[in-house]
Amino acid sequence: MGSDPTTSHFHLLGRKKCENSGSDPITSHFLPGVSRPDQALYAAYMKLFKLGTWLSPFREPERFEGPGSALQLCEVIALLGARRILLVTDRTLVRLGLVAPLEAALRKRGVAVARFDDVEPDPTLTLVEAGHARYQHAGCDAVLAVGGGSAIDLAKLVAARATNDVRVAQMTGLFRVRRRAAPLYAVPTTAGTGSEVTIVAVVTDPVRRRKLTALDFKLLPRAVALDPTLMTGLPAHITAATGMDALTHAIEAVLSRNAFARTTPRALDAARDIFRWLPVAVRDGRDLAARQALARASYEAGFAFTQAGVGYVHALSHGFGARYHTPHGLGNAIALPWVLDYSKPACADRMALVARHCGLGAPGDSDDALAERLVAEIRAMNAALGIPTHLAALRREDIPALAAGALREARFTYAVPRYLDQRGCEALLAQMLPPD
Ligand SMILES: [Fe+2]
């Protein structure tokens, strides 16, 4: 490529923006050093990426919804021929009594259950291998995830590992799962990651302290249950953070340059429902209507972002998670308004689209006003949910490395509306420093 890897793709849109606005203080330093061949290569790559995604055979899992749908899914698992299933979950859910009814339903239908309840946040390669060993030892022929994104991601990789005799790390990256995975089912117990409908699984390499991503159609569950009765015990702060993760998926999917006609309407509906129902679920975790709406919104946002992609909010939040163990949803919630502030000059029209769909602003408001209103509304919701405006763990001396990591993750991956370079990203991160 020839240019600094952290500044090599800033682009097309940045150029257009600078030419149009002339004196934008943030973008004005983007273009020097970015060669035309780099920009042309980037433009060609992202167009191909979009075309490839558009042509890809995205399907959805069979979906069961409503109170009791998890038990319904257990019946379907038996009907589809599973004889011995690995139930991937965590001990908290077992202790809360959420797992036992599902195990009983499976056994009643003749499906033996082997439980793997060692799931922890940010599952590691080692944990996937442990799950695989349990699968093999018990002679399983299917996998059921019951839990949040970590459980579902781990179950995806265990299902893929079951039929692919390679180390897990060799299945990370783009389309590196060679053989069809074991039948996989999922019951999400949080409404946030959307992992139940995505083709992505994230796993941590504990030695290199890096997150690895496997992306493959073979990782998509066959069937899922969105059952709000399994979500009523979720603590308010986790409900808030996971809900903001789903809202970030929805908004980043709408703003992505790789958004499609088949993804944007569903992402917009998800954003609207999260604005409406997340404060309700945080106030009263037992509100089934709110839990159901959020489970659906998380699924819809997941459907949208697994095709349209996410953006800098996720790239930054992944860095916060790796360095400070900041929960993913919390990192997203803090970064989202700052990234939107930055992105607005390039995508006020699409931010306004989100605002209108969510019933924000007044008829006749300009796109700019609506875009600002959207950001203000996110800040207000964060405040109401007890989410801070700044990242307490963030240290000034970490900013250059965090910026470089976010840019490395985003480039050639996320079709963000407005690009950053190293200096711009550092300036953005500095806004998130806790006040002295
Ligand atoms: Fe996310």
C-alpha cells in the first residue's frame, strides 16, 4: 500500500467532505499522505465487499417467539433428530433455575443432555477446546446455547469444531470453517449481541491478549427461541448495557455505506423499539412486553449488522474491552454519541432518518437538527440508564495504541460514513477521558 497503515484509507468521503466544506478542523488533515492509488484501491475493495455481501446467501434461523418459546424449541430439536445435545451455558443461569426446565423438556422428548456450564465473559480458545472435549466425551450430535453472546459465540465454535479437525484459531477469519458445523440452536438470555442471527463468533486468544473473529455462514444457528421469560431476571445494569449494544448495531447498520434495502428497515424498527422499551425494561425487569420487544429488536439489529457491518463505535469498544475489560455494551454506549458527533457531517441525512423513524424531533426539522436531536436523545437515555458520559478507565497514555487498534480493526472491514486517521481518532478518544 505504501502509506502509513493507520492512515491509508481515509478516503474518498473524507476528500469529498474536505473539498465541500473547506475548513473542517477534524478532516482537514486527513488527505495529505493518502495517495490516489490507495484511495482507488480502497474504493474498489469496498465496492466489491458490498457486492459480495449483496450476493451472499444470507438466511435466517427458524425463529420461535414469546413466553414458552424456549420449550417449543426443545420439542423442535427432538423432532429434528438430535439424540444427545451439548447444552452450553453459565453457572449463574443454572443457579437461577433457567436451564433445568429446558433440560427436562429435552429429556422428556428423548434427547440426552450433556451440560457445559463453564461459559464466562469473553470466552477463550482454551474454553472452546474444553467445550469440544465435553462434546466428544459425551458423544453429542448437536449443540444448544442458552445464555448471552458469550455462550452463543462459544457454542458456535464448539459446533464448528465438532466437525472440523483443526484448532479453533484456524477457523477464525473470513470463511475458514470448511465443513458444515454440528446442528446448532440458541436461546438468548440477553437482548444485545444479536449473536443468535449473525454469522460471527468472537473468541479471545489469551496468550496474545487479542480478540479473534470467525465469520462464516456455517456458524448460523438452525433455530432460535426469543423467550422473554428467560430474561426477566437480568439485572438492570446488564439490561441497559446490552440494550445499548443492540441500539449501536441498529444505528451503525443504518449509517454503514454497506447498508442494503433488506437491512435498513429492520435496523430502523430495532432502533425505534429500543428507544421505546429499553427504559421500561431497566425500570421493571419483569415487564414481559418490554423484554419481548427488546429480544426482537436485538435479533433484527443483528440481522442488519451481520450484513451491513458496524463501525467505529465497535472498533473503539473492542479496544476498551481488551485493555480495561469494559463490558462491550457499556463501551459502545459511551462511545456512540461521540462517534455520532464526529460522523454527522457525512451522514446527517441517515441520522435524521433514524430520528424520524424513532419519533424524535418535530415535523419540518432539518436533517441537521434531527441528527443533533438523535445524539442528544442517546445522551439523555444513557443518563437515564445510569451510563456515564466518559470512560473512567481510559488513560491518556493509552490513547495512541487504542486509536491504532481501532483503525486497524475498521480498515477494509467497516464501511463507516466518515473516516478517521490516527490523529483524528486520538482526538475523538480524548473526548472520552474522564474529567479531571
Ligand atoms: Fe456489539
